[in-house]
Amino acid sequence: MKKALHIYTGIAVAVFTISLLASYSGPENGDSSRQGSNEDKLPQIIRAVSLEKDFYYAGEKVPTQNFDVRERLERELLVSTYQHATTLLSLKKAARYFPLFDKVFKENGIPEDFRYMAVAESNLNNVVSSAGARGIWQFMESAAEYYGLEVSEEVDERYHPEKATQAAARFIKDHYKRFGNWTLAAAAYNVGGTRISKELQLQGVKSYYDLQINDETSRYLFRLLAYKEIFEHPETYGYYLEKNEAYPPLSKYKSVEVKGAIPSLAQFAQDNGTTLRMLKLYNPWLISVKLANPAKKTYEVKIPE
């Protein structure tokens, strides 16, 4: 009886196995709904980045012969290379903002490489940090006011592309004069000149690359270097962007001088043939729905054409 039971059990298992195998459709002859073409997949190659060349920031050589420096640079290159959407959007926005940055920096004798600071700070977005820094250049309120930017309930010039870039240029120049090199001036933008001076003296070092400092500042210069490398050689890192796919500068507008109050920005926009949304896209520094202007200041407002 037991022998017969084992035989029947064996036969049942064999039949079940054969049925299961027969029901499986392989990629050659199975149900087309289970098949996938390589053309339907996003091509992606994950590989290490090459560091087999010299790197410079603002004309100052990066000491990549130091293994620690190499590893810190590699980290930021990998992070920026493989955060695809963020990096691609920044590449697209660069066409809108870099001409302005380059013009202002050239006028102030600042190396072009500082354009990448805005990418590291905000990815070229008018964002607000957890600490309260605002705008593309991420000024705290105290620093903004020190460098001549208006910050009030209705006007915040940290969001003003031209004025905020001018303020950033002044900050960079001040700290270049203080430290004597562009690398430390860039680090000071992240953590402040006082902190940089204190740590240099405390640790008895002269180079940013030798500083033991908080993680964000320790990574900061390498983030700038990573963005510089990717933006200058996008295809090397897998980014392909046609010229017409970049975001153009917001250059088609007329300027209107405003010396009094604007009770309603929405009505002001309509009166000038545009919308409140477009008015704020061209003038992000207008942060309220009105402009009381009790001091009777003169503001230049851009009206999109």
C-alpha cells in the first residue's frame, strides 16, 4: 500500500512539474505581453569617472595627487553625474543665467568658474533653505542687507537675478582680498569668512584642501569642480542637450519705472498686457500681491513682451 502511494505521489509530482514548465513562455515564443524590447528600456551605463587629468578651480590647481582630495572629488563627480534629472535641468537653466553671471563677474574681475557656485547653491532655482537663505545665490538676510539688497515684506532682492549676482560678486571679491586665493573665497561663501579664518589659524594650515571642517563645507569646492567638469564636457558624462532644448534668457521685456504704490500687482499686470504669473516670472523679487512703497523708491519692473 505504501509502495503504491509513493508511486502515485511521484507520478502526480512529475505531471505537475511538466505542466508548469509547459505553461512558461520563454522570450523566444511566449506571450508577447511578457516580452520587452531593448528599445523600450532607458539606456544606462553605470561606471566610475576618470580622474586622469589635472583639475583647476579659477586657475588654481587641485592637488589630486593627494588620495583624500581624489576621493572627495570622485564622490561629487559621481553624485552629480548620476542625479540625472537635477543635473539635466541645471544644464538647461544654465543658458538662461550663465550669460548674466559671466557679464557681472567679468566686470568685477572674478573668474568665470564662480558661475558654478549658483548651481551648487540652488541648482539655479529661487529656493529657500532650511536655514532661511533665499534665491539663486542663497543669501541669508543679514548678508543680503550688508551687500545692499532690500529685504522687506513686499520686496526681496535676493530673488533679483541681476542685483543678487552683483552682491555675490562683491562677497567673492571681498573674500579674495581677505584670503588671497579663489578657493578659500569660494569656501567662505559657504561657511563664512570668520569661520574659515578661525579654522586655518586653529589647525595651522593654509589650504582649503587641508582643512578639517564640517561636511558641507568640506564637500563644497568639490561640488563646484564636479559641476564645472560636467557642464564643460556634458557628453562625456552621458548628457546630450540640443541647443534648442536649453531654456533661453528672459530677455524680451520692456522696463517700467515705478516710483509710487501698486495696490494690486495682478491689476498692474493686466494694465500692462500680461498676467500676474508672467510678471512674477520676470520679477521674482516682487514677493507680495502689491507694492506699497511708502519710501517712494524707484523700482525698475520688467514687463514681458
